[in-house]
Amino acid sequence: MQTKLYINGEWVAPVEGGTLPVIDPATEEVFHHIPAATAPDAEIAVAAAREAFDNGPWPRLTGAERAKYLRAIAQGIRDRLPELAHIETRDNGKPLPESEWDLSDAAGCFDFYADLAEELDGEVEEVKLADDRFASKAVREPLGVAVAIVPWNYPLLMASWKVAPALAAGCTMILKPAETTSLTALELGAIAEAAGLPKGVLNILSGKGSVVGQALVEHPQVDKVAFTGSGPVGSRIMATGAKDVKRISLELGGKSPFVVFADSDIEKAVEWIMFGIFWNQGQVCSATSRVLVEAPLYPRLLERLVEEAGKIRIGNGLDEGTLLGPLVNKSQYEDVLRHIDRAVEQGATVACGGRHNGFDKGFWVAPTVLTDTALDSDAWVEEIFGPVVCIRPFDTEDEAIRLANDSRFGLAAAVMSADEARCERVARAFRAGIVWINCSQPTFTEAPWGGYKQSGIGRELGRWGLDNYLETKQITSFVSEEPWGWYLK
Ligand code: NAD
């Protein structure tokens, strides 16, 4: 495991020498220390990325040449997948098969953007003008030095969603992983180095968001900040970046609804509701944490959900058969428990779950189902970011849509029904950037990802993810033999 920062193709100690402990959330054991970068490291990394962009080969390579490096990184992740998955689970707590899944997706993301890098070559769009004395075309070019700031819930995967398209576009980048889960992001530096990535193209600074993250966002030589994380930090980044008109893309939180109609298969509904909120311990921005069930199905569905939630195997993510690991750290754990206590104070009933006392150490919360949550209660309105679902009945389709959309967030939404036309109608009525029909959460590198309303700005993944790192330039030529005729009549 790395102990240094990756800057300008070298492994260096932080200028001010700080470190942060790495704590296994299942055992509370400190098993490593990561370097804690501060403002002087940000300064050096931005200078390296700037130099690599302004004078280095990277943005001038063809897309096909850049694609080779991206594919080598994808292969590098695959070659080390078991080891990286083990590290991810110890760092984050998630069950090992989920870490393997994430890392395989991360590798796939580099391959996907390698293909798009190749497609950029020779991409020229003729622009038809009303005036035939001119010919015009539009070309797309890398936008410069980008900073990626990512959260702890999918450590290497969230990093890959930004690093892969940025490199494919020809940008250079500084990656700032979350201070709680930086291990695999630092390993990405070793993988990029082994892939022969030119120096300065990718720089990786672990450290506190309020220190090194803030320094990167404030830096005038940074052209773009791509951020995934909480709403308050996203809003602050936008305000800071506005000073020098940085390009900003934000992937923020959610409180996503799942509308289940009475004609649904009850077992399928239970399975997808559980996957929608308990997967990754519910620490998923798009988790469907508000479930609305058509009244005739509600009592039986609630009963089955509580039965099945109680069977979920809780344990160390490294143990075989674990489906729900610990929450990522102490503060997240305390936060989720506070949310559950507050829900009860505000009149909710805990149908199952809450604090899990089965282990001496670690940050455990059992799969929790809350009923009777008032529409204005915190549990119904605020993102909890843990394995906690609120469930309530509804009577009509209109009511379900109104309740589903009654949120300041608009990241995701799901609908389940045997009636295809109704699913389509409700899908279109949701004010959310990601909609699932008859499922919840499956995520594909090819499809756009991002939120309406306060869930963010811009889209990641797919071709939309590449757009985040490109500028569009028009090149217009005067092709007429006639004089322009302004001065010389
Ligand atoms: P967070 O906002 O606390 O931290 C995210 C990142 O921002 C971390 O790397 C952190 O170090 C950094 N940071 C903190 N303060 C900063 C500052 N002042 N300047 C610059 N960087 C700073 O969020 P978190 O707790 O790590 O993640 C949970 C949140 O992320 C949830 O709200 C969740 O919904 C959201 N999320 C969204 C998506 C999505 O795709 N929309 C995906 C995953 C997580």
C-alpha cells in the first residue's frame, strides 16, 4: 500500500509531512497511514498538470494513442483485481464481491473511454451557415487541467468515472480521493505509472477535503472541477469556482423514490426494494430510500420486506456470505443512528433494524425499515446515506407521482408495475436524471448519470461523461472571392 503522493510521475512525501490513519470499519484497527497533502502539494501538482497540458505530449496525441494508455490502465486494474478488492473492502467495509464488482466496472470504464478517445480522432462537424461566403466547422478539444474530487462510497469506481473520460479527452488531472478511502486511488497511480502514462498527466493527492481539496478548487490554474459528494460541499465548490469561471460538474446526493404498484410481483418488489437501499450498506447516492406502495399491496409487502431484511447476513466484508458490512466510519455510523433516533422522535415506527449490537467493534447498522414517517419529517426528506428505508402507502398514480417528486433532490427514481404503459408514463413524470423500471440501481458505463434539481449539474458516464472534459471550438473561413465590402466600396 502506498505511503506517498503521486505527483509528476514520482512518489513524493507531502511537503508538510502529515499523515492520516486508515481504519478498518469492521474492526476499528488502524492498519495503514496515508499521506495528507496540503496547499503546497496542491501547488506542485497543479504546476505539474499545467506543464503536462501546456507543453507535454498528452493533449497533442491522437485519441488512438491515448486509448492505448487507457486500455493498459484497465488491464492493470484487472491484473491486480483480487488484491485491490481486498484493500477496498478493508478501507470501506463493503462485502468483497461488491468490491470485485466495483473494480471490474472501474476497469470497464477505462476500456469504454478508450473507445471514445479513438472516436474523437478526425471528429469534425461541418456547420451549415446561412451565408455561403463562409464555411464553418466545429471541433472539440480537451479543456485543460481538471481536478476530480470523489467520495468514499465507491472509492476507485467514482475516481474512474472522472479519470477515464478526462484522460480520454486529453486533459491532465489531479485526483483527490476521500480522506477515509484513498488506498485504491493511490494504487491507481502505480497502475498509471506501470502503463507508462507521461509524467504530470495524472497526479493523486490524498488528504483532507477542507485543506487540499479546497486549495485545488481555489487554484487559478485549474480549468475544471468535477466533484462527487455532498450538497453543501458541492455548493461551496461552485461558489469558489465561480470566481475564475471554472467549469464545474457536480454529482450530489439524493432521496430517491421507488413507486410500487399493486399489480407487481411481490417477491420481485421485495428483492429490488432491498437491493435499492441495502446494497453497499445504503451508502449510495441513488439509493431508493423512499418507497411508495399502492395501498392494496402495502400490508403484505411490508411484512415480506421486514422478514427478508431480517435475514440479511451482516458481517465483516471479507467473510464469505456477508451481504451487509459496516458503515464506512464512525462519524457516518453515528450520523445514521442519529437519523433513526430522530425519526422515532418525529413519530416514525422502526419496523425492523436499527443499531446492530452483534459485534464488539465496528460500525454496524442493521437493515432498517421505517413506517409512519411524516411527509415533513427529516427521515422522509433528508438523505440518510445508510441502510434505512422509509415506506408508505399511496392510493392513486397521481398521488404517487406528486409524492415522488416532492423533494429538493432529483437524482434517481424507480417504478414497478406489470403495466408497461404505466411504467413508461410514470418514468416520464419523474423529475429525476436516472429512472429504473422494474428494478433499482443497476448502473451502466454507457448510459448518462446525473441529477435534476439539487442532485447536481452535468452528466457523467457515456458520451456525456466525455463532454465534461471537452471544449467546443468553431473554425470559420471566408471562402468567397468577393470583397467583404465594409471599407472598400
Ligand atoms: P463530502 O462532500 O463530505 O466529501 C466528498 C469529497 O469532497 C471528499 O473527497 C472530501 O474530502 C472533499 N471535500 C470536503 N470538503 C471539501 C472542500 N471544502 N473543498 C474541496 N473538497 C472537499 O461527501 P462524502 O461524505 O464523501 O460522500 C457522501 C455524499 O456524496 C452523499 O451526499 C452522496 O449522495 C454523494 N454521492 C453522490 C454521488 C452521485 O453520483 N451523485 C455518488 C456518490 C456519492
